[in-house]
Amino acid sequence: MNKPKIKGTAFETEVVRYLNENGYPHAERRALVGTLDKGDITGMGPELVIECKNHKTLDFSGWLREAETERVNAKADYGIVVAKRRGKGAAGSYVVLTLEDFIRLWKERDA
């Protein structure tokens, strides 16, 4: 396994552990499925796709496009990116989504 893949897998595992410890016991890493990728983490509900990124350079725009493709593949409502923040653990990671998706999520919370 190459070094970036090892870093990515370690970060995904760290995020899953954090989710499990904070009220989401069914969160788990998703198996790779090739061209019909459905995101990195499952078990948060069928409406959510999580794409994890652990890169030195941030590419929120590209990563959101990837999360959107995976959201469509998974037939989910939302695709979000959890991006590793240098020097921080999973709890300090960035969660990135479009403002449009944020507003839809927020409105659902109020419903």
C-alpha cells in the first residue's frame, strides 16, 4: 500500500472511531467499490455520504465534487467532506458542505 493510501485509511479509521465514541455506533469504513464509489464512511443514516480527506493541500472544491458524485451513487441526500486539519485529531477536522446543503440540513433540524 502506498503512503498516501495508508494516511487516508488511518484518517478514515480515526474519524470512524470518533463517530462511534460520540453517538454513532454504526459508523464504519465503507469497502472500496471502484467507479461507483459511495463515500468513505457509512452507518450515519442512508441520507449521508462522508468523504474523508487527509492531504497537505486543501481542495474543498474538488472534494465537494467527488462527494456529490458519491452522494448520487449512494442515492443519499447529502454529501459532505471531512478534511484533516494539520496538527488536530478527528474532532478538530473541517466538515465541508455547500451552503445550500447546510441550509437544507438546518431546516430539517427545525422541522
